Amino acid sequence: MICNLCPRRCGAERTGTAGSGRCGMPSRPVVARAALHRWEEPPISGVRGAGTVFFSGCPLGCVFCQNESISHENFGKPIPVDRLRAIFHELIAQGAHNIDLVNPTHFAHAVMEALSEPLPVPVVWNSGGYDRVETLRALEGKIGVYLPDLKYARSETAARYSGAPDYPEVAKAAILEMFRQTGPCVYDGGGLLTRGVVIRHLLLPGRLSEAKEVMDWVAERFRPGEVLFSLMSQYIPWGRAGEFPELNRRLRPSEARSARQYMAALGLEGFVQEDASAQSAFIPAFDLTGV
């Protein structure tokens, strides 16, 4: 396949098993872990967990990625689409409230094929936010919940830390398309999300003002409760973060506190991650479980 799925539109020729392009992946989906996961936002994890499928490779190049072993080092196992579909059903049989596709952007073609027949639970598109609107439109009707990051508000920050100066405009356009598809959040009788958009933002050291710009954009574009906002404090120096002195530290309590106060002042509904989440113990074991 000649691939233009992600905003890089690199036109790489991705074969069945040979990796290529900016994501470094073949056309066949590569998966590093498939298991119940209880560390997503409460209306996604519920009590039994989300059925997470962690895809390898990534169209972004975030220097602080906590999933570095699979996103940058490409650890994982290539599988056929029928195996991917079987994994979905195995997770549902284990009690998964939903199927949570983690970093699926560059495997959108395989996801579409695997979801050719509807599942009995919602599907969650859990991405870095760096999604092409055209690719998202092709998924319409197959995804119930979108869980994108909105990492940056400034192109210079996106260029420095993710090699993607167009990230802010691309991610904002993607989020607006996601909301067009799902509309405001909808819950089932148990308080679990069945449709809607949850926007995540990871606080970075020294980037409080930019976090506020991200929250400003969300507050300006959506009425209270139409989308949920998840303010994440789990940052720890990881990957190549040591090469960037400003990132080579943990968050200060004052940074997290100020961001939470700002979120509350804007009236954004959603979730606030506690400081205790900034531990490597919360990084999943990428060991081909369930693959």
C-alpha cells in the first residue's frame, strides 16, 4: 500500500511485513499488548477495564514518550487482520467494557477492516491527536468514543518535542471532526461512555502557560460537558527527554496545582490526574500479552 493515512502523508510503500515510512511499520498491524486495562479515565475503564490493544510504531516522534519501546523501537508482533478481529472478541469475552485502540492512527486501514462487522461494545480511538480529518471520516460509524491528545498549542513546541510543527492545527481540526461524528458525551446506565470525545493534555515541565492555552481552546470551542477534558500529571523524564534540559525533571507541585485551578476556573468538566500517577510502574508491560 502507498500510505497517506497520517498527516505526514509520506507516501511510503508499506508492504505486508516490511516496515517503512515515518511510522516504521508494515501494512499488517503490529501489536505489543492486548489486555484489560484499568488506568484509563473512569467512564472508559469502568470496573472491569478497557480492552486495550497497543499498536507499535508511531507517526509522531515525541522525545518523552513513555511507550518508547513500542512507539520508537517498534517492538511488537505483526498479525493478520483476522487475528486482530479475534483479539477484540477475546477481550470482550474477558469482560472488557470497550475495545480501546491505543495509537491506531497508522493502522487505520486495518482497523476499518477489522471493524467491518460491528462489535457489541463501543470502540475507543485512543490517539496522539495527530490524525488526518480524511482518515477519520473513513472511520465514521465505527468509533464510539474518541480519546485524543491535545499535546501542544504552539507550533514551535510541537516541532521541538515531536518533530511536527503542524501538530496544533492538525490536532484541533481532528478533534472538531471527532466531535462532529460523536456529538456530546453519551453514557450508559452504568456511567460508562458509549459516545463522545475525551481530550487529554499531558502537563510538561515549564509549559504551564501552553497548557492554559490548550484549555482555553477547549473552553472556547465546546459548551460545558459537551466534551470531557483530562488533565494528566503523569510526566516523568523518559526516552530522549534527558537531551532537553527543560524536560529533564519532574513536574513541580505548583505547576500541577496551577493547571488544576485554571481548569476549574474555566469550568471544564472531566478528570484530574493525581501526582502519584507519575511513576514508571504505571507504564504497561509490553510483552506480547494477548497477542
